[in-house]
Amino acid sequence: MSWDDYFADEREQHESAQSRGKKRTVTVGWMVRTPKAEALWQPPQPFSRSEPKARHAKSVQACPAAIDFDRRHFVIPCPVDLTLKFERMANGQLQIVDGDGEQSGMRPTGLRDMLVLHPQNEWRSPDRPLIQMIAPYVFIADDPCYVVQSPPYLHYFPTPRPGLQIGGRFPVHSWPRPLSWGFEWYDISQPLVLKRGEPWFYVHFETENPSARVRLVEQEPTEELNTYISSILDISNYVNRTYSLFEDAKRLRPERLVQPKK
């Protein structure tokens, strides 16, 4: 396919979507929902590359498909400097500890508030511990829209993390719950090193019109939104298969929830 054909297809998609009444721009609100230390959590940042200008017309920097893919990602920065590692106790059980010890910038109480080591019967493999950290970002849309949470695979890390981030996808127009960061630890002999400000994970958004652009705005924490979030918060503690509850949740939803912060 030539680039002319590529852009012709794009124009056809835009025109087709417009004829069906699907929006070409979808507004998504974001907010941090936490009772304390709100300043710890930095705003989502559009993904960008600091690379020299393309010297050749066929270089990767000039590829429309690559450019379009990159620009749809938003980076969530890591909130803390933290080194985690495992130690085996006398009874043979694994214990997760702060590898920085007394030089750590985080108190033990802060670590306990932020981090959970899942019980072994919840792991996908008995050799791969599963941890979860809070990530109290909430995304909300008034139009059909799914958030996709993924590892920071567009960034290069000289020292790879010793496992895999757990990805996720759910509708933010009907299920605007806070995110979390799950990590499946493959090599427990290696520490997990996190640095404040480095890419922690990405989010991107799926909309009815695949060509639509997402406009991310800081959300006003309105009473209506907080009430709606509370109606679905922690519901997985009581039932399985929460996807089956999406339609029930939509019946409780006010017509409009997105309100940019002034």
C-alpha cells in the first residue's frame, strides 16, 4: 500500500464515522482519588520522543502508522523511589522487603499503605509472586470509551524489570474505578527498582470511532462522580465476573459526568 492509499483509507474512515454520527474527538477526564498525599501523583503525560529530525523520507520518524501509534499513548510517571526484593523467612515463606533499608525514602507504614503481596493461591504460577500497588488514577468519559493499561514498552530500560506488568482494559464510560499496578515477579533473585518520574505504565483509549483522537482533561471531582464511583468501588471483593455488572452500573449513571477542572 502506498502512503496515498493509506491517507485515502484514513479519509474514508473519517467520512464514514462522521456519517454514522461518531465523534472524531472524545474527551476523557482524569483525576486522582486518594484521601492523602495527592501531590505524590503526577499528571498523565502524552508520550513523546526526543530524537533528531528524520534525515530520510523513509525513516521511522516519518512513518504515519508509527507516529499515530505513539501519539495515542499517555505515560503515568512512577510516584516513588523504591527498591523491592524478596527474602525467605525461616519457615520457607517469601517476604517482600524494602531493599534500600534505612536509606529508603519511604517509611514502612507508607509501603504497607501502597503495596500488597497477594496470597500464593492467587498467583498464576507458584514460582511467580504477584504484587499490587495502588495507582489511584480515575478516567471518565461520557462517550463509549475503554481505557487500556499496559507496560511502558515504548521506553528502553537498560536494566529490565524482573517480571511482567499485568495489563488491563475496561470501559470508563460505565466503570470509572481507580487503577492499580499489578506485577508478576518472574526472577525473585533480582530486585524491582522503581524511580520517581520514570515511566511506570501507559494508558491509551479505545473509542467507537477507531480514528478518533482523545482529549485528556483534568476532571473536577464532582459530587455526582464521587457518588457514582462509590457505587462500584471494591465490588470485586463481593462478586466475581464484574464485567457482567457493567449494564447494571450504567443504569445508575448520571447522563453527564465529565467536567473539566477550572
